[in-house]
Amino acid sequence: MAANFARQGAAVATLSVFVVPMSQEFGWSMTEFSGAVSLGGVLGAFISPKVGVIVDRRGAGQVLSIGTLLIGVSMVALSQINALIWFYIAFCLGRMIFAGPFEIAITSAVANWFIHLRGRAMSFTAFAHSIGLTILPLVAFAAIDQWDWRAGWLVIAVLILLIGVVPNIFLMIQRPEDVGLRPYAKERSGPGTSGDVKFTVVEPERSLTRGEACRTRTFWVLIAFSIFIYPVQAGVSLHQAPHLIDRGISLAVAATAVSGFSFMAAIGGLIFGQLEARFGVRRSLAGAAVLMAIGTAIMLVVFDIWTAYLSAIVFGAGIGGLLTLLPVAWANSFGRENLGAIRGVTLPIQTMAQASGPLVSGTFFDLTGGYNTSLVLFSCFSVVAAILALFAMPPRGA
């Protein structure tokens, strides 16, 4: 949870608060900002396969502590930039770590500790993710308002280093077996061989290898779901604040709307963690995609503070469900033993889809002078993803 909070320094929602003051100083276009997010995601995709194997073999603690340190360093570097090339180098370092190692290490660690109520456990890490997205944009805005955008990056860097590095160095344990425990799983009692003695049976979880997973229909359905939903997640998140400002909303209200969307993602993650236990991961994941479609559609008609907040709340709730449930869908479908390796080969596709979203939004803005075209496209993408989620049934025998 500490790592998931700290990684949000490199999130698109945090960067969105810096877009206006930095573009005003340097004259950069929205496409140029979006390109840094996209390139960082692509670099994260390239390192993900190796990271997945490292997580399975050595555990999540090393990956998360080193990754958080590098994100903090990238934020310090961002406070010192004076040219576009240095902005790309500094931000892409943090974004690369955000997009690859963190996603694999955090979800792998939680999936290894929890089999039963995995969705509920994952919702708490998603909660920390969303709380980071809620707090860090507000902290950045306050620092920018009090001093300037350079001070904003420095303040973010300090928070990341304090909260993210130390807990993962000293406290993270990858698997319960490493300390003589076993994962939290469904148990049933049966009669013993004599008298009233009872024994407990832990229901095993089938784990597929990476090769076995790639040969299942579920694998490719989840890939397709990621391809459609992640451009929406990143494209709307980065350009949310600029879109609201373009609609006549003040920077202060836009910043609070971004934080409101992130806070609602935290609440939505907890709610969807409960819904998954009741309705299953497929239907719950489809519901999250539908909320993202509705929230994106509302952004098309934003005209005042209240519609800005409404779109942020609905879209944020859907994001919370996505962040909670998609890792659960992967773990439930293919087991925990090789999850890092499996996510290592699937995450590049997810991160490249994510990287395309900001670039699509920025390009359409530069071509048309607004975000309406990209918002319509993203709303349609979310509907397609919701349909795909319903077909993500676990492989036979899993």
C-alpha cells in the first residue's frame, strides 16, 4: 500500500496539474506532454518481461524499493529541467518504473498472500493507489500556488522517498511460505479418523505456466479488454484538468475535480472489492467499464462546477473497479505461482495501450482545438471493454 501510494508521483493525474504552468513557461503543446507519458509507458513495456521473472524468483520488496527510489529521483530531476529533452528523460524514467515494475510487483505480492477474498485484499492496495492520486495533485497544486511548479515537483519527490522506500526495504515479504505461513484460502473441515477429531483441507489453486496461459481463450480476452480500456484510463486522466480549464473551469476547481476523481476511485475500489465476492470478477469488471463509459460521456457536456464533479465521481468509481479487479481476473484465471512471468508478458500490451490514450487525446486536441472527439472515442472503447469482460471466464479446470 505504501508503494502504491508513492508511485503516484509519476501518474498522469499528478502530471495534469503541472501541464498548464509548464506549457505557459515553455510553450509546449499537448502532444509534446502526451508523448512523454506514452514513451515512458512503452519503455515500461520493454522491461516488464524481465521484471516479471525477477519478481517470481526474488520477491517484490527489492523491485518496489528500488523502483520508488528511482521515481523520487525522477521528480527531483523534473524540478530542474529547462528543455523538452530533459523533461522527456526525467519523466520517462519515473513513468517507466510506474508502468512496469510496480504493476507486476504489487499485484503479484497480494495474489501470493490471498486466494480467498483476493478481490477484497486487492481493493486495499487500489485504495492506497487512489488516495495517492487524491493527495498528490492537491499537494502539487498547493506548492505551485505558494511557490512555483519546480517547488511542486520537489515536494512530491520528498513525499515519495519518505513513504515509499523504507517500508519496502524492511517489511515486504513476497510469499507466506517464506515465513512458514500459507496463503489465505477457502477451508473446509472434515471428520477425522477417530472420534471427534477434525482436519482442515485447504482447497488448492491451480497455477498455469506462462506457456499454458498463452494457449487459453481467457488470456486473449483479457488482453483485448486491456487494449480497449487502458487508452481510456490514461487518456482521460491526463487531459481531465486541461479539458475542464478549456470549458471555463478555474485551475483550482480543476485540481479539486482531479482529486475528487481519485478519491472516488479509492471508494470505488473498496466497493468493487465487495461486489467481486458477491457477483464474481467478470460482471464486476464489466460494471466498472460501464461507469468509465458514462463518466467519459458526462465530460462531453461539462458546463459548470457540479457537472465537472459528477463526471469525475462516476469516472473515478469505474477506475477504482478497474484497478482492483483486473489483477484479480489475471490471478484467478492462472494462479499465483507464475503470475509475475505471465503479467510480465501481458503488461507490455497493457502499457502500450495505456500509452496510446494520452497521445490520442493530445493529437485530437491539437487538430480540432478540443477534446470532444477523443472523449466520444473513449466512451465507445469502454462499452466494448465491458462486453469483453463478460467473456473472461477462467480456463477449464482453473
